[in-house]
Amino acid sequence: RDCKISVEGLEYRGNISVTVSGKSCQRWDSQTPHQHSYAKRLPGNASEHKNYCRNPSSAGSPWCYTLDPKTRWEHCQIPLCAMDCKISVEGLEYRGNISVTVSGKSCQRWDSQTPHSHGYAERLPGNASEHENYCRNPKPGMEATPWCYTLDPDTRWELCHIPFCVLDCKKTREGMDYRGNKSTTISGKTCQRWDRQSPWTHSYTNVLPGNSSIHENFCRNPRANEADGPWCYTTDPNTRWEFCDIPFCECRDTIKGEEYRGTISHTDRGRECLRWDSPLSPEPSFAFYLEGNLRSHENYCRNPANQGEKPWCFTDPSEKNEEYCNIPMCSQIKYFFYFFVNSNKECLDNIKGQYYFGTVSKTEDGIECQRWDKLQPHDHRFVYGFMGLSASEHENYCRNPDMEEKPWCYTVNDTVRYQYCDIPLCNEKDCKETERGMEYQGKHNMTRGGIACQRWDSTYPHVPNSRISFPGSTLSRQENYCRNPDGGPSPWCYTLNPDVRWQTCDIPFCLNSSFQCDFSGGMCGLEQPNNTGMTWLLNKN
Ligand SMILES: *[C@@H]1O[C@H](CO)[C@@H](O)[C@H](O)[C@H]1NC(C)=O
Ligand SMILES: *[C@@H]1O[C@H](CO)[C@@H](O)[C@H](O)[C@H]1NC(C)=O
Ligand SMILES: *[C@@H]1O[C@H](CO)[C@@H](O)[C@H](O)[C@H]1NC(C)=O
Ligand SMILES: *[C@@H]1O[C@H](CO)[C@@H](O)[C@H](O)[C@H]1NC(C)=O
Ligand SMILES: *[C@@H]1O[C@H](CO)[C@@H](O)[C@H](O)[C@H]1NC(C)=O
Ligand SMILES: *[C@@H]1O[C@H](CO)[C@@H](O)[C@H](O)[C@H]1NC(C)=O
Ligand SMILES: *[C@@H]1O[C@H](CO)[C@@H](O)[C@H](O)[C@H]1NC(C)=O
Ligand SMILES: *[C@@H]1O[C@H](CO)[C@@H](O)[C@H](O)[C@H]1NC(C)=O
Ligand SMILES: *[C@@H]1O[C@H](CO)[C@@H](O)[C@H](O)[C@H]1NC(C)=O
């Protein structure tokens, strides 16, 4: 179905190409009728996105430039995929209708402040009213699963029980990812609940992600210690544990699909695959890369040793050409995040870098990062994974899962819990993205009147206002560069001229003026509201 998973629809890859008012969309690789610079902000080759509605600007919802010369751009109406279940443990993507907590209390609306007042309305994507009183997880890393404020004045908030979207199959042989509801073993015995210690006592209660109660008595493989998992303790007093018979998924979880173990055995040209153990195979050596009993792979599409673009097979004994198979992706969300993972960009698309999937693993002071799947030396909640990937897939790379100022990590130094990482912006041009330029991190060091700037950590000739603070960084890292730490109309600096306390700087826009109207429409979402409660002029003095 052509729908978006998130309100923002950053992951949307469907075919809708008309706007809310019915205008046709302009192709992303075209500059007529509207000139723009979004082609390079879309993942991959802009031509592939044709004239489909997309959201490359991290704000609002999918949109497009229109073919009407009088209407530069407009949002598109993309329905939400109706999924009353969660894909990840944390359920950040959950957009279903469940509105009762684990103890059965009704949820308070997110746009209401009674009975409990709170500051979460702005943290939810889009308009808080759209989220009604549904369970949500607005802040990664804070709660392990969706929750809500309750209508009971004595219970401020409570977690909700949201079932996993049941893909009742395993993606790998070990099946650590299995979240289906199968609760009988291969010999038909009923499983024991993971949160119970009878008839069998065990130590797995706290190993499964989240509260073990949510896993009920479903087959699981909590530690990957059983290669043929998932399994469970059984309720039979004579059988401690047994494997469950879980089929492999008929979809691939990664772009290349090395993990695919399903049974599709036709190529995308419709030809039938040769068996991997066939003596007729034109290149039998590939079979060595397939684990286990070769016969078990039959003539199913595979990607041995990850050497192909996606799963493939041989179809003709006389041709050494492998043919690719059309294996669907298991979920759009995974596809979206893997796209970024595979893009492997070692720079930030925007200052917050919440889609940074690069491999920098040292903080700005050069301290090595702690792995996200480890709890030593620092205990934390990201160990369950985030952004659609497991914690181990993030290794010890700098990430920004919780909308901090920029990517960060826990450090291996037990006295430094976490620290930001210094990762350059992809746009290396020294320019500002917004009128006010609060995001500006460039190196202009002269005012618009041509006066040299004073260092931010210096008190000569001007003593800076002590209330001016630079989030996430020390003053010395700002050198004497023009900055806008107080939300003024433009970047500025204190000057080296004793008679001129401060002056604004002339910083060019990154994109040319035809583009700026998009910002006034809130399209880029980088401009921060000045909510300091002080006027910018007072701040400097
Ligand atoms: C988009 O269009 C193509 C070709 O018409 C079709 O095969 C595909 O299923 C469509 N995708 C969606 C999400 O509708
Ligand atoms: C993008 O794809 C189009 C059509 O497939 C091709 O003509 C063009 O060269 C590609 N551009 C880049 C930058 O790869
Ligand atoms: C949520 O409720 C609305 C209105 O009752 C309904 O149309 C929609 O399908 C529901 N969504 C889900 C995911 O159940
Ligand atoms: C949010 O939506 C509600 C109802 O649709 C509307 O009354 C309200 O003005 C909207 N708020 C904002 C900030 O757009
Ligand atoms: C598992 O889920 C399916 C689909 O929601 C349902 O039909 C089935 O009854 C469930 N089985 C158990 C044992 O809960
Ligand atoms: C887990 O959930 C159950 C019921 O939902 C609750 O009684 C229990 O206190 C929870 N345990 C933890 C450690 O949160
Ligand atoms: C940890 O960090 C502290 C404070 O920055 C520093 O004094 C100490 O030497 C560091 N320890 C190690 C083992 O690097
Ligand atoms: C300003 O920056 C330029 C280039 O980075 C540098 O050569 C110059 O010395 C700087 N001027 C001052 C006053 O810091
Ligand atoms: C503005 O951008 C367009 C498209 O990238 C380009 O053709 C044009 O020359 C630019 N104009 C200026 C003044 O830089």
C-alpha cells in the first residue's frame, strides 16, 4: 500500500506525485519551472525519485515543487500506514491507536495539560493534536516502550503494552530478531513464560530487551547462544527447554540480503533456479560460502559471502551469469535506515546529525567511544537499539539518537559519561543555512564593517556577557568566528576595536536567494525559535 510510516515521512518511497491542492509535481532532477538544490539532498540518484513526493528537508511531511510556475512547492497528502503494532522495542515509530496503559488507565491527550501538565507536545512530530491520546514514545532513550500521561490525577504516566508487528518468521538462523507469538516447541510442548521461574528456574528474565513480561511465553533467542533458535523453557516438568519451529522470513532485512534464508527460487526474469548442490552448477565454489547442510539451501535464492548486489542464483548450467531474485524488503523503515548506513557518509547532512551513520568513534577530546551494546563503564538505555538498528550495529560510532546538539557517544573513560564528537558538515562551503544562522559553524572572523573579531574566550577589549553560552562546546572551539549564540538576526562577534563592542557579520547563504522562500515556509526546520525570553540586544551587553 502507498503510505508513510512516520508523520514526517522521511522514509516515504511511494509513487504519489500530486500535492494537497491537486497540482502535479516537478521532477527532482529538473530545474523547471522551479530552480532548487534539493536534488543532492535526496538519497541516491535524484532521477530515481522521479516526481514523487518526498521529504528531503527533515520537516513537516512529504512535499514537492509543483509544475505550476506560480506555486513553488506544496505538501502532499500521504496516508499513514495503519500499523497498530511496533517494529522496534522502543516503538519510536509507533503511530497506532492504543490509548490505555499496562494497568488499564486511559491516556491523557498530548495537546492537553490536564490532569498532568507537561512539555511533550512539541517533542512529537507534527501537530500534537494528531496524536490524540495515543501511546507514544516521543523521546528516544528515555522510555523503553511507548507510554502516556494518564487521566488518573494520582498516576502521572505509565507504559503501554504495544504488541510487536508480527512478522511470524525469523530472519537469521539464530533468530534473535524473532518477535512473533509462537509459544509451542517442535514437539508440541507449551512454553513457560520468561517472567516466571517455574517449573524451570533460569536467569533469562533480564536478558530479553524491555520488560520480560512483554515476551510472554513466546519462543525467543535472548543471547544468540543457540544457533538453531528461537527456543523456550517448557511447561513440561520433564523437559527443561526445546527449540521452536520458526520459518525463515520471505523477505530480506538488508539491501544485499546475505541473511536471506527464505524459499523464493525464481529470478526476477522468472527463471527457475538451479540447486546449489547440483553437479550442473557452473560455479560450485560458491556453495562453500553457504552454512550448514548444502542440501537445505535447495534452489533458493541466496547471496553467498555477500558478493552480489542482492540474493541470486544460477539458472543455466551453460552460463556463468548469476541472475538476481526479487526478494522484498522486510520493512520500509529498515530500508530507510539501511540506506543511510550504506551511504556511509562521513559528514553531517545537518548540524544535529540525527541521520549520521558514519564511523567516527572518538569524542572531540579524543576519548574513545563506548560500544552502544555494552553497559560498561556507563550504564544506559540505548542498549536496546535505536533508529531501526540493534545497538551492536551502531558499534561504538558517534550517533545522535536523542536530538542532542550533535552526534555524541558514551566514552570508555569512566569519569567522562558522554561527550560530543567533532564531525564536519557535508556542505563544506562557509555559509549559513538560515537567515539568523544559529546553526552557522563556519570560519568567518570579520564583521560586516571589516573589523576583526575578538575571541569568545577572551575578555579583551570587551568583557562578554557571561550568559551567552554555546551549546555542547567550549568557547575556545568557537575561536573568533562569527556566531549567533543568542538568537539575534544574524551571526555576530565582539570586535577587537575597543570602541565597537559588537557587530554583525555578512555571511552568505548556502543556497541562493531563489531558495530562501522555502525557509520562510518552515521547510528546512533548522531555524530555532528564540525562546530565551530575552531580546538579543540585551543579551550581548
Ligand atoms: C509504484 O509504481 C510502480 C510502477 O507503476 C509499481 O510497480 C509500484 O508498486 C508502485 N509503488 C507503490 C508503493 O505504489
Ligand atoms: C542518474 O540516473 C540517470 C538515469 O538513470 C542517469 O542518466 C544519470 O547519469 C545519473 N546521474 C548520476 C549522477 O549518477
Ligand atoms: C485509528 O482510529 C481511526 C478512527 O477510529 C481509524 O480510522 C484508524 O484505522 C485507526 N488506526 C489504527 C492503526 O487502528
Ligand atoms: C493542530 O491541529 C488542531 C486541530 O486540527 C488545530 O486546531 C490547531 O490549530 C493545530 N495547531 C497547530 C500549532 O498547528
Ligand atoms: C498470534 O498472532 C496471530 C495474529 O495476530 C493470531 O491469529 C494468533 O491467535 C496468535 N497466537 C497466539 C498463540 O497468541
Ligand atoms: C514488568 O511489567 C509487569 C506487568 O506489566 C509489571 O508488573 C512489572 O513491575 C514490570 N517489571 C519491571 C521491572 O518493570
Ligand atoms: C579520564 O578523564 C579524566 C578527565 O578528563 C582524566 O583526568 C583521566 O586521565 C582520564 N582517564 C583515562 C584512563 O584516560
Ligand atoms: C581570520 O581567518 C583567516 C583565515 O582563516 C586568517 O588568516 C586570519 O588570520 C584570521 N584573522 C583573525 C584576526 O583572526
Ligand atoms: C541559483 O541556483 C541555480 C540552480 O542551482 C543556479 O542556476 C543559479 O545560477 C544560482 N544563482 C546565483 C545567483 O547563484
